[in-house]
Amino acid sequence: MQLFITLIYQPFFNILVFTYWVLEKLTGGNADMGIAVIIFTIIVRFIMLPMSLRGHRTEEDRRKIMADLAQLEKDYVGDHIGFEKARKGLLKTNNSILLGELVSLVIQVSLALMLWKMFKTGLEGADLHLLYPFMPDVATPYNLMFLGKYDLSHPNVILNIIQSSFIFIFETLSAYYSRYRVTRAEVVRLQLVLPVVSFILFMGLPAGKKLFVITTLAFSIVLMIIRIVMRSFSDYKYKKEQESVQPQEEKIVVATR
């Protein structure tokens, strides 16, 4: 626990408080911790951007592993020992991918714990002793009323609805523009069940954590739209190149005749 606080919680807690201090200076003492959370979230997402980009590569690799496992099940029907040996060999060959998945999971869990502690007790004053000595003095208590309406230290139904709506939008875009075939079960699980389950699970969490998740989802949606546009442009460019090559090939065929 002490390692978690020292290596993860304390640095990010100081980044958030420093962001709040900058806003306080810019607004003449009327800083909004909710705005600070949004800026803080964007900073965190940029820090984790290389991992997010690698995550898309990992998704392709994971799907390939699943396809290979399905093929092994067909190849070793009735041969349980042979299948287990082949399965272990496949997983051993791709252990770096599985390790990356584990590291990503640990980071996600650490972020969730960090945010829960930060908005449950930290910003209310319990963790002020964790501020670094070189940090500027910030007036306390912090303004935890986002836009003067939403208390970041308490649950909020409206932000919970917005969060579930963003999850639905993100999963819908992911499914619609996926390069892979999306099954009906995946549509039901990701686009319908996941937003509802998230709404229920996050109902009792502080609104500050929900604001972090909402901003994270918005960031991910923007990245996805950029990728979709770039992929569409790349496909359009490839199509045009093929159309320009085809007439030349036809001319060559006619000339040889």
C-alpha cells in the first residue's frame, strides 16, 4: 500500500493540486476542481497515450490468438493431451502480449484506486501531508463544486447517466467501425449490458471519479474518430490508386494484342 501511495497516488495527487493552483491564479482565486480534473485527465491520457495506441495493436494480436486457439480445437478433436501441448506452445510464443495485457490491467486498477482515494478523502484534506515540499501554497478547502452544481466528493446521478451514455457511444463506434466481425452477443454485451452495469456499479462512487471517466471516454472517442477519418482517407486513396492503375493495365493488354 505504501508503495502504491509513493509511486502512483502521491505524484498524481500533486499534479491535480498543482493544476488547481494554476487555475486559481488564472481565475483570481475562483478555481473549480472539476475543471482541474478535466485538465488533469487530459494530462494523464497523454502520458498513457503510447500504451493506448499499443492497446489497438494488442487487440489485433489477441484476436489472432483466439482464432489460432479455435483452429487448434478443431485440429485436436479427441486429442486432449495434444491440444493442451499445442495450446501451451501458442501461449508461450505470445507471452509478451499476455504480459502487456496484465500490465495494462494493473495500471487500470491502480488508476481506479487512486481516483477513489483522491475524491473520497484526499481532496477533502486527509492527504494534504502528501503534497511535496516544493509545491506552492493552495488555499483550502478546495472548491469541490463542479460548475457550482456537482459535489465531486459525493455520487451524482446526472454525471452517472452521462458516463453510461459515453460508454454506449464509444462501444457503438468501436463495433460499427471495427475491422473484425462483431457478433450479436458482443453487441448486446458491450453496447447494452456494459452501460447499464457501469451505471449500477458506479452509482455509489464520487462524482469526481465519474468526471475523470467521462473525460477519458471523450478523449478516447476523439482519438477513435481521428483514426476512422485517417483510415477512411487511406482506403479512399488506395481505391483511387487502384482505379488509376487499372486503365493503364487495360492499355497494356490492348497493346500486346
